[in-house]
Amino acid sequence: MIMRPGQALLLPANPVFIWSTLFCALLLNMLLHIGLTGRSPWVPDLLALTLVFWSIHQPLRVGVGVGFAFGLLLDVHQGAVLGQHALAYT
């Protein structure tokens, strides 16, 4: 079946691609935190931006629970108060 060009945006994203972008954003956040002493104000929170994008684009696949889980992973990595990023990402 041939689709019109406007309908290509209605196709759902591949779940493997969604999860790989989330894990890449998590790894980039971890590397930026290790490379910079403290959190610089001009470095964006890439994981938060990725979570916002996927929760708007695919709300049935990425929701509050995914943001909470990735926030807990970031809390454990940074040694922050457990739940600080988790509550910020929900």
C-alpha cells in the first residue's frame, strides 16, 4: 500500500529505538556529570529533554514510570538524595 507523505508521521516509533535513545541520553548525562565538576548551568539535562520528547510523541510507551525509573538510576549514579531526580522527571 502506498502512503501519502503526510501519513508517514502517524507511524509508531520502534520500541528499540525509543529505549536506545533513552539509554544514550542517560549515558551522556553520566559522562557530562563525570567530566564536569558539579552541574554547569549551561549544560542541558539531555535525559529530561529526551523523556519530554518521547512522552509527548509516544505517550503509551514512555510515561511517568519510565521517567521515575531513569531518575532513580541517575540518583544512584550521582550519589544524590534518592528520589531527587526521580521526582523531577515525573
